[in-house]
Amino acid sequence: MKVFKEILFKAVTYFAAIFSILALFGIILTLFMEGIPMFQEVSLREFLFSSAWYPTNEHQSFGALALFFGSLAVTIGALVIAVPIGLGTAVYISEIAGSRTKEIIKPMIELLAGIPSVVYGLFGMAFLAPFLIRNIGIDSGLNIFTASIVLGIMIIPIISSMSEDALSTVPRALREASYGLGATRWETITRVVIPSAKTGIIGSFVLGFGRAIGETMVVIMVAGGAAQIPSSVFDPVRPLTTSIAVEMAETVLGSIHFHSLFALAIMLFIITFITNLFTELFLFKKVK
Amino acid sequence: MVKELIKTKNLKLWFTDNYVLHDLDFTVYEKKITALIGPSGCGKSTLLRSFNRMNDLIPECKIEGEILLEGQNIYDSKADVTDVRTKIGMVFQRPNPFPKTIYNNVAYGLQIRGEKRKSVLDDVVEKSLRDAWIWDEVKDRLHTSALSLSGGQQQRMCIARALANQPKVLLLDEPTSALDPKSTAKIEELCIDLKDKVTILIVTHNIAQAGRISDYTTFMYLGDIIEFGETKRVFTVPKDKRTEDYLTGVFG
Ligand SMILES: Nc1ncnc2c1ncn2[C@@H]1O[C@H](COP(=O)(O)OP(=O)(O)OP(=O)(O)O)[C@@H](O)[C@H]1O
Ligand SMILES: [Mg+2]
């Protein structure tokens, strides 16, 4: 009986694992099967290096560069906001706050993580965009700047909670070693605690990056939607995800446009894949 | 002629309601090794950690009384904690190297005080590692991770790291309890060698170790100092029955 249970347990977990892997390969396969046919009509060069994305014009063109830049711009913007605030929050919670304060702040940040992205989008449209128009004097509040702020706020909880986990696993012995050598709290945090938690902290940035670059609803709502290479942070952009989600509803099944949206998805997939790969290599190689 | 370096006056310490150190008056003599022995939980580590204000990091801890280092109360409101910890260095039970290179571990104390000149850092790192008897083992790998050292080497590197601050006092809390006999012997000899440069206060559960290396021995029991004196005397003719029982292994 005991042996049977053991076998059953093993089988169940085994199939669960297999299922996840199958799902992954299923998704990748779909992307490539539907995406690659586009390249019969559109050259790889045009796709990667042209910024003319006119999928519905009479003279169609499928240059994804502007979309790529759109994604990159809002994601980097989001990181610029979320990295210092998220890491700062994590340091505060893990190193500075008393246990009482901690008990109040932590669930509040978890709450922030639980807000649906469409609500973030509404916040951006209804509050932030008009606020910017009034205060900065721009014509439209839907642009890189707004999208970065909204996405940034959205990924703060990801960065802060994962960084905080990493910080709080730094052994007390290391902090004591540092204090024992006459270091202040600030020196201990910046020179010992944060470097020791580096792996987890960078991991949190990568996770935040992935979340931001893949976010769809927020950018549809607040990034402005114009497929152009931006020249200022107050320009509207059209990230990859926006094109995929919005245009999929309007296109004909099996058309080049249809396939091109899968090609955009491949691009998105490759970006996140490379990012993950780099961090794995970088994090697990260098111990200093 | 021995000189008094540290004196505690009416030192009392609580962890919340737990009265841990009971009104202790205690003297540490300069350039001697003083051993702190006693059964588990009697407050040895707590007393040791009071000398470099490590207990400040524990919110539940409350301290009364004075600890005078060369006549200056280190608990004075004007005293600078980082300065106290620079003058009174500490080595812990488990080696705790930073996940940095050997060089950066040893240079840490100077670097946080803003020393940037490479020649100064190089000199101090070398001297400290030599003083801690580990230079020859690491001189070709100063820029590799300290985590790649063996436990005994790590502990000697931690001693070097503390010595780099040129402390007056070195506090050692069971520095060999996590080490093999060979590494232990090496650290014991090292302590005796260091005695010319620095005053050593060592907590140990190993009675034989206290007998081998210390000049003075303090026996603590349940938060009180029961007996203090020259090690030879304490070990041969203890005044208190409890000291004798502890030394002969009746309890411990
Ligand atoms: N951080 C702390 N918070 C609360 N109580 C503590 C703390 N550290 C120590 N104590 C209490 O103080 C008393 C003395 O502890 P201490 O660690 O000084 O004993 P010790 O003599 O070093 O014991 P051992 O030989 O086991 O290391 C014990 O009752 C212990 O429970
Ligand atoms: Mg102890």
C-alpha cells in the first residue's frame, strides 16, 4: 500500500511537470508555425530594420523596428522608475523598518501586486494623463512617460518583494561581521547586504523587465499607439504587445498580417529568452 | 607589570525580562589572554558582545553600568559606536567571510573608513594576513573568493580582517568550535603569538584550551562571575566549589 502511494505520488508529480513542459513547447511551436510563413512575403531585413508598420495600407509594409523601440522605451522607462523605488522599498522593509511597520507595509505592497492591469491602465488614463497635460503642457498625456510610470508602479511590487526575500536571506553573521569591523548601517547595507543578495536582486529586475515588456493592457491604454520611433519621452509609441492584441481582432485569419503578428510575438519571446539567458549566465558564473 | 585595559562597572544586561548579566565588575589586562568559561547559557557571549556594543543591534537588549576602555566609557552617549568597534575587534564562532575576494575582505575595515590608496591597502592586507599566519597560503590567490578557503583558513582570514583595523582588543567567541583539531591548534598558537600586539578575550567551551592559552580565566555561572584569576591558580586551586565542579566536568 505504501509502495503504491509512493508510485502514485511520483506519477502525479511527474505528469504535472511534463504538462508544464508540453505547454511551453506547444506555445513555442504555435508561435513559430504561424509566424514563419510571414517571411515568404516579407524579408527578415525589412521586418527587423524598417520602422514602417503599415499592415493595412494598400502598399503593406511590416517593419517592426518602431514597435520594438516602443516596447523597449516603455520597459526601460518602467525599470528606471521601479528599480530604485522597488529596491529602496525592499531595503527599507528588510533592513530598516521595525517588525510592526513591516507588518503594515508588506501586505500593502502585496495588494499593489494584486491590482489587475486594466485598473492600472484606468489610473493612467483618468488621472496621470490629464495631470501631465495640465502641468507639463503637452497635447496628449498618452505617451512613453505615462506608460513608464504606470508600468513602473505595476512592477514595483515584483521588484520589492523578490529583492526583499533576497535581502532577508543574507545571513546575520555577515551583517555582524560588518558591524563588528566598525561599519555603519548604511555601509553594511550597501557594501555587504546588497552585494550578497545580488543574485536575487538582479533576478527581480529581470522578472520586472519581463513583466513590463509583456504587459499588454496598460500600454494599449496609455502608450498612445503610434508606430513611430520616438524622439522624446513625451512621444506616443506602439509597443509590440499593443499591435499583437489590437490588430489580431481586425485581421483576416491566415493573411500576412495575421502571420506577422505571430512574428512580433516571436520577437517578444526572443527578447525575454535572451534576457533570461544572459542573467543565468551572468549570475551563475561570477562570484566575487 | 600588568595594566588594566578594560573595566566593567556594575554591568547589568537584560533581554526583555530575562536578566542575563548580574551586576558584573570585571577587568581585562592589557596584552594578556583572558578566557571566559562557563556552562552554556550563562552569558559568556553576551558579556563578550557587550565589549564592542554588538548587543546594541538587538532591540530587546537593555544595558546598565559602564564599560571603561582606557578610562573612557564606551557606553557614554558621546561615544562613537563605530570607533568602539574599530578599537575592539571581534571574531565569531563560525567563520563569516564576506562573499568577496580575500583581499577585499581584509581591506574592508580600511575601505569603509575611506582609505583608497592602493599601496596602503596592499601593505595592511599583507601585514594582517601575515600576522594571522595565513599569508603564505593565500598570497597567490588574494583576488579569489574568500569562500573558496577551508574553514580553518577562513577563520584565520577573519582574524586578519579584524587585525587590519589595528584593534586594541580582539574578542573571540568560541573561534575554534567549528574547526578540526589541526586548525584549532593553529589558531591557539596564533593567539599566543598575537598577545604581544593585542589584548585577547576568548570565550571557549574547551577547558583544556583555556588552560593552554590563557593568562587569566573567568568562570561565569548563570550571569554571575564566580571566579576570576590567573589561569594557573584558577585551574589548580579554585576558590569556589562551582568552579571546581565545572573544571572537573561535574556539570557543563
Ligand atoms: N538575542 C537574544 N535575545 C534574547 N535572549 C538572548 C539573546 N541572546 C542570548 N539570550 C539569552 O541570554 C542568555 C545568555 O546567552 P549567551 O548566548 O550569552 O550564553 P553563552 O554563555 O554564550 O552560551 P553558549 O555557551 O551556549 O554560547 C541566555 O539565557 C539566552 O537565552
Ligand atoms: Mg555563546
